[in-house]
Amino acid sequence: MTDFQSLGLSKTLLKAVASEGYTTPTPVQEQSIPPLLSGRDVLGVAQTGTGKTAAFALPVLQIMERKKTHGKRFIRALILSPTRELAAQIDERFAAYSEHMDVRHRVIFGGVNQNPQVRALQKGLDILVATPGRLLDLIGQGHIDISRVEFFVLDEADRMLDMGFIRDIEKVLKLLPKRRQNLLFSATMPKSIAKLAGSFLNNAVMVDVSPKEMTVDRIKQKIMFLRKADKRRLLVQLIKEEKVKCGIVFTRTKHGANRLVKQLDQSNIAAAAIHGNKSQGARTRALAGFKDGSIPILVATDIASRGIDVDGITHVFNYDLPNEPESYVHRIGRTARAGRSGVAYAFCDDTESGYLVGIQQLIGKEIPVHSGHQFHFIGAIPKPGQKPGKVKTGGQSKSRPRGNRNQQSGRGKKKSNRSRKSNSSNNNSSRRQSPNSGSRRKNRSNRSNN
Ligand code: AMP
């Protein structure tokens, strides 16, 4: 069995790793650390929960220590993350791993006052962890110089593209120096990511800890077919019956998350919502309550949940099935972390059976059906030969559930039909990347949150 020592880590970092209680490197660490230490670029297919932060943070810190710079500090490592939560967690990891080193790191993201961030930047930093919007804002204001960056890490690249950040990434890439080491991590590797990786990685080592391996056997998956109207009652029943103390419920919309929190409250279940319309303070409080056990249930939308790094989650409830199959893998990966086991329930109503087909195609297996509950509804079961993503007609509702790509944009007010239409055109245009299209609007609205 490989240990951290054989990966070539310095004494200082071995000490930090030991005080974190890590004894064995995870596969992504084992495969990424040696090539990174030798100066290679790395393309990692790995999701949050695999130990990928240490996989890039440890070698970055080690090389920085080896090649000490003297005089005024400048940003030597830039880590871009799609969400504030993930950015904050990456920064926390840097804090832990660099405990015995003289490096300054800092996280910056939108939605909070920029002044403390600017003050930290003025004092000088070695490592900057940032979301794209705030980074570009502060670069534009002359507070950040990334022209001497030696390490550029693009984390959760697939989610970055989903959130419409491609143009921001391109802008950042133009401002970086040519000579640097690059790392790109993504949970999935669609063509768009392969193209992006090809545009800036040089002769990269590919490290693949892909989601298929990640739908680990430790996660007990179950699918339940039911009517939409019965979802809430089944959820309450399961939470109570299984005495869930640390569970996360995924809804498709922010509004749905808020409504569900109220309904759970009426059933005497303490819950908090976490999504893009919540203030940073509310998100931090919800996460803190969830982590300390005072709030047993977190109700989240996909984007907001990225990077939630809580080890003891026992249950994941897919209250609404995601319309992007990869999201299912991300969601259920919130449980069974750090070697534990977990349960992932998925509710499928008659408008969602096409999504189930897509999910099962992606994970390469059928999710076992749990029909032994009072709400079982055969009308929600996919028809033989049903195509992925297609809405099964003939059920209660024929309307296709709306997508979740814009979860972080907008400000939570009820939208008119017109603004809804403009949002969906944003999605399409962002995929086409037309310069004068709605993608710019979408980026701006993402940026306001990030
Ligand atoms: P990450 O995928 O970077 O978000 O890490 C997920 C969790 O795994 C974090 O709580 C880390 O502290 C933890 N972790 C990272 N590497 C190891 C390791 N080698 N052994 C045990 N836990 C680890």
C-alpha cells in the first residue's frame, strides 16, 4: 500500500497530513502528486469527496516552499472554483496543509463586502482561491495582479461551464503568464471540457477517478415511483422512520427548496435551505447548523450543494430527479464519504421517468426499486425503450420540469413569464457562446452571486 512518504512529499507536508489524520493517499492523490511535483500539468477526472483538494494543494505548497521568493509577496497560485462554498473549503484545506509554512492564502468571492478582501490583497498573498466573478471584478479595479502566477488550478470545470463561466475563464487565461503549471479537475469529461483542457494544458497527465467508480457500493441506492403530490409525505415518513440526523434533500428549484423547508417545519422536522438566493450569512449559518447537528436536514439545489463537505451525511434524498444525469452522481456522492456508508433515495414522478433513464444510462446500472411504500405509483415507471430525458406522456402532468441551470442567477423574486423565457434563452445562448447573447447577462447574474 502506498503511503504519503513514497509520493515524495516534504517533511513539513507529511507532518501536516499526519495531523489531519490521513494515513493513506486516496487514488487521486496517489496518481496526481508525483507528476505535479515533477512539474507536469494534470487533468483530473474526480469529484469532490475524492481528496482532490489535497491532490493539488500539497504539491503546490511543496514547490512553493522549494522555490522560495524573497521580497514582496505576489500571487503564485490561483485556484478558481465555481461556488463560494467550495472556494471557502479549498481555502480551509490550504490553511490546514500550510500550517507549518510561511505562506499567505486567502479566499475571495462575491455576495459579501469586498473591502476586507482588498485589504488582504494589499498586504500581499501567495495563494488566492477565488470565484470567477469577484476575481475579475477586483482585477478590473486594479486590486489583483495575476501576471506572475506559477500554478493555475481550475476546479470543478464542468460545473464552471454549466454555470456559464466559460467567457470569464477565457478572460482569466489571457491574463496569466505563459509559463506556468496547470491543473484542471472535473467530475465529468464531456467534449466541452476536453476542448477547454486542450486549450491550456500542456502535455498533461490524465488522472481518472471517474464518477462510475464513484457510485460506490457503499451507497445503497433506491428509486421510489410515486405521484408528485405524495413526495412530501413520503419524505417526512422516511426521515421519521429512519431517524435521519444528517440528511440532504435535493430540489430542482430555489422556490421548491424554500417551500419544502416550511413544510418540513410543519411536520416538526428542523431543516434549512441552501441555494443561490440566500445571503452568504444565511448559507454559512445553515451549513454551520447542519455540521453541528442542530439542523438535521439541509434542503439544497444542485449548484449550491457543490462542495458541501460534511463527512457524516447518512441520507441523500433526490426529492426531484435532476435533469442532468451527472448531477445525480454529484448528489449521491454527498453521502458515503471517507469510507462510510450511506443511503440515496430517489423519488421519480410521472414527469421524471425520462430523467431516470438518463441517470441509469450514465451510471451503467439500474437503481433498485423500492415499492414497499404506500405511495407506489406504476404510472411513473419508465416504459420499455423509453429515451433518456424525454417526458413520459399519459401521466398526471405532461409538462417537462424546468431545468436547473439558472439556479444561482436571479434574486429570488417571482419571475414573470417573460423573464423566464429570457432565462431559458440565456441557457441556450450560453452554450452557443454568442458574444451578444444572453450568456453575458447570465454570467453577470452568476457573478453577482459569486
Ligand atoms: P476533497 O475531495 O478534497 O473535498 O476531500 C474530501 C474529504 O476527504 C475532506 O474532508 C478531506 O479532509 C478528506 N481527505 C482528503 N484526503 C484524505 C486522505 N488521504 N485520507 C483521509 N481523508 C482525506
